[in-house]
Amino acid sequence: MEGINYLTVAYLGMITALAIWTWTVVVRSRSIEARLEAVESSIGIDSSQADGIASQSTNDSQDDATV
């Protein structure tokens, strides 16, 4: 019976650790999203324009990388 108790505590600990990790990822994601919105608003673009600018920037950097 002692082994089952150990496994139960270990299992609950892993579930708790996974929940804490998931929560931190969600909080960081919201923080990054808020920071991106602040940068977009300070530049004076909306999110639909930002997607186009990002793809143009990626295409330009790929062109520069080729030698």
C-alpha cells in the first residue's frame, strides 16, 4: 500500500508541475501580446498591417542572406 501512496503523490505532483508550467506560458504569451500591441500602436499600424510588414521584412532578410 505504501507504493501506491508514493505513486499517487508523484502523479499529483507531476500534474501540479504541468499546470504551473502551462500557467506561466499563458501569462508570458499574454505579456508578449500586450507588448506587441503597444509597439504597433506606437508605430501607428494596426495588426492587419503588421502581418504584411513582418512578411516583407522576412522576405527582405532572406534576400540579403543569399550570397
